[in-house]
Amino acid sequence: MEEITLTAGQHDLIYNLISMTLAVMGGAFIFFLASMKRINRKHRASMIVSAVIVAIAGYHYWRIFGSFESAATMLEGGGYAFATEAFNDAYRYVDWIITVPLLMVELVLVLDFKDDVRRKFIAKMSVAAFLMIALGYPGEVATSTSAVLLWGTLSTIPFLYLLYVLWSEIGTAIEGESDRVKVLMRNTRLLILATWGVYPIAYLAPVMGFEGATALVVLQVGYCLADMTAKAGYGVMIYSIARQKTVEEGGVTERVEVATGGAAAVPE
Ligand SMILES: *C/C=C(C)/C=C/C=C(C)/C=C/C1=C(C)CCCC1(C)C
């Protein structure tokens, strides 16, 4: 089994960041559920999906945290011996397989795509996301540079396709929206580009000339920061789109069935 030595500082950085990511996912979960009241019912599905995503990620972070803890053994002279094979990083890939398509679902729900466009978009994105993650995994666990680069390159093809479709579909979807919603959607698009772009960079850490311990730090720090922003931060952006639309619709209205069979709007 491969074992690397982490300084106390390297160990604590990863340890605390995984812990922080777990806390952020938990906090985001409460925020999304609690904020549901502030947006109109027709946009609420996107908030539910946001909450599901951070709940799934939170669970995986809890497992990653435990796995990291048990793979590290404190050394007498300071620092930690870290058994890389005992650290189950596959939790991340399992998480992505579920959460990446859900992130796309969250988006189409708030963008109000037409039904047929929505179905096609979700299908295309799910296939691309699956290929991206499935092709990336063999490279994540590979030890040779050539295998990392090969799988990384193959995974980048669906990744670029995904970004391209996302970019153009959002471009089309924002046309009919108000100026404020347009700005929020453009920012969301940039957030996706900036945060998703971190994953392939972090993935390359082991072949970018970093030695074992440093590569582990770069990779774990990169994935943690990217997950916090791409899931919780992104969810907050989606919330602000839903909230803005609600404001433009005249505030939150609850539809209440009345005896006549009609519906009355009751402002909260
Ligand atoms: C919440 C999790 C998200 C948004 C995960 C996104 C993951 C990626 C964009 C991963 C991309 C990769 C490549 C483009 C090439 C190398 C392998 C991956 C899987 C790290």
C-alpha cells in the first residue's frame, strides 16, 4: 500500500476543509428549505432540488471525512502517515454522478424551459455528465501520468460539450426575461464555468509536478472549494433568480381553493 507523509499543516488543512464543506452543505440545506416560503410555488421545485443536492453532498462529505480520518495516523515525531488506498475518494465520483445531473435539473426548473426543450436538455446533459465522470474516474485512481492524461482528455470531451450546450441554452432561455433576471442568469452561467473549471485543474495536480503530499492537498482543497461554490453557492444563485421572479410576479401568493371552485390569491 502506498503511504505518504503529510506535515501537520497539510493534514489539518484538508481535515478542516472537508469539515467546513460538510458544515456548508448542512447550512445550505437549512437555508434552501427555510427560503422556500419567500418564493412562489411554481419556482419551489428548484429549491427542493437544491436541498436534495446539498443533502446528498453532505452525506458524502461525512463519509469522506471519516475515511480521511482513518487513513491518517499521527506520527511520533510530528506529521501524519497517510495510507492513500485507505482513503476512499470514490465517494466524490459517486456523489457527482448523482448531483451533476441534478444541478442541471435545478437550472431548467428555474429557467422555465418548455416541456420538450426541458426533456431533451436533461437527457443530453445527463448522458454528457455520466460520460465525463465515468471516463474521469480511471484517471483519478491511476498512478501513471499517461493514464491520468488519457482518461482526463477523454473526460474533457463530454465536459466541453456540456459547457457548450449549457452556455447556448441559457443564452436562449434568458431572452424573454427582465433585465435583472438576465443579469442573475448570466452570473449563474459564469459561476458554473468558474467553479466546474476547478475540477479538471485539481484532477491534474498529481501530474503537474507536485509530489505526493502536495498533490493530495491541491486536489482535496480544489474539490472542496469547487463543491462548496458549485452546489451551495450555485443554489443561492438559483434562489436569487427564483426570488427575483417572485418579486416581479408581485410577491408570494398562495393559491387557496374556495367554495366556488375558483382560486384566490392570498398575499403572505
Ligand atoms: C457538485 C459536483 C460537480 C459540479 C462536479 C463536477 C465535476 C467535473 C466538472 C469534473 C470534470 C473532470 C474533467 C473535465 C476531466 C478530469 C476528470 C474530471 C471528472 C475531474
